[in-house]
Amino acid sequence: GGGGEAEVTRRVGLIDSLGLGPSLASAELTARGAPQGTWHALRLLLGSVEEVSGDLARLRGAVSLETEARCWAALRSYCKAARAAMGGARKADLAEARSTACPPRRALALQLRAEKKRLLSELEAALVAVESRSRKAGKPLSTVAMP
């Protein structure tokens, strides 16, 4: 991190200049990870001052355990917030969707919401696991990127 409002503005400008804005704004997450561009943009936002002052192409891949840990934490926080914003428990959504009293369109909407919650939970668990393995190894392992 580091550096206040001017540094944040500079980093957002770097993300925009590299065409990575959409990678943050509308990343397609899966249970296994996020697109490479999303990781690149997160590293630009959350990397150390030194990392973000050098060769920015290096940030397409992991550069330090500390920066990867900040990126994993940011994505985990997003997963938690997105699930919370959807309200209610996944199992409750599925139970209501299966109810004979539930109109078909609502049932489909509930199934979709339940699937989104499942994906976010699985991604969150994958991020916890990769951070744990990385800390044991003393270096960043997978960025849980999509193939």
C-alpha cells in the first residue's frame, strides 16, 4: 500500500491506462478464481510502492507474498459482501425454489441466486486455501486464476 489520495489516483490512472478498468468493474468470477486481468489490476492497486513504481508488466504475475495476500483478502471481502447483499441463506433459497407454492419465475431467480452464493463461497474457500499453502511455502503459489 502507501501514499494517500494522490497515490490512489495515480494507481487508478495506471489501471485505466493499461485498459484494466473493466477487469475490476465487471470481472467474471468463478469458483476457481478471477481472470488474469483482474489479478493484474488488484496488484496495481494493492502492491507496494516499489512494486508499482517498476515494470508494471511484472505485476501480471505474483511479485510478493504480501501483495498476493492483500489481493486474496480483497477478493475474499468482495465475496463476503456480495453474498451478504444477496440476503438470506443459500439453503433457504433452494428450499423456497422447490416449494410447490413458488411461482416458476421466482423459483428460477432463487436458483440463480443460490448458485451465485455457492460460487462465491467456493471462491472464498479457494482463496483461504491458496493463502494457507502459500504462507507455509513462504512464497505465493497459485493466484487461483482461471485457465
